[in-house]
Amino acid sequence: MTETEENGYRISTDKALLQMDRILALLAKSYWAQNRPAEIIRQSIENSLCFGLYRGNVQLGFARVITDYATTYYICDVVVDEACRGQGLGKKLVEAIVGDEALKPLFGILATRDAHGLYEQYGFVKGGDRFMSRSPLT
């Protein structure tokens, strides 16, 4: 389990802390998951490495990573509460993912329509309009 705390915000991979109602509400406002059924979201969380972002007992952000823990990871569902955007919280989630000891030696990929600049700050490079990748740290 990974856990970091900074400036009153905590990021944790402890699934027991995840607040499904908050995650469903956050993803319902996203362009990529707005029509995804709740049961599919629950199943995807069950089968993924998840990063929750919290202030106190309230979940303000979420990110999901699909990985084989051997060669590759795929970042998806990175989302921060609209009221908290512009405070660097998305950056904190991405930092936690790329800094995770289990993920550092793996090849990273993701798809985004509008956040290329965020991911480029963490070593991801464009591979077309939406896809980005990051070489493993050795």
C-alpha cells in the first residue's frame, strides 16, 4: 500500500478508504465515463490499483491504474472534484502514480483528449492525438 500526505491532502492506494458514491459522482461528470454503469465502475476498481485523494475524510480525487506489475501499466480515470481543480491535485495524483515503487520500472501508457500538458511534466510523450507513453525508470 502506498500513502503520502502533504498540505492537508492524503493520497492512498488503500481500497478500504475509497468512497464509491464520490467516485461515481466524479466519473459521471467526465467525458470518458459519464455513461459507464456503476456496476462496471465497481468491477474496474476491484481489478485495478487505485489511488484516492482525500482532504480529511472526504475523497476529492481518484485515479485508476491497470497493470501486470511486470512490464506495463495503463493510467485511466484520473479525476479531481471540480471545486478543487486548479490547485495542483491532479499533479499530485500523477506524481503518486509515477513515483509508486511497483510502477517505476514499468512502461506507462495512457489516453487523454485534453491533458497532454499535465502528463508531459512527468515524462509521458505523445504518440498520436490521444495516446501517450513513458519509458521505465531504470
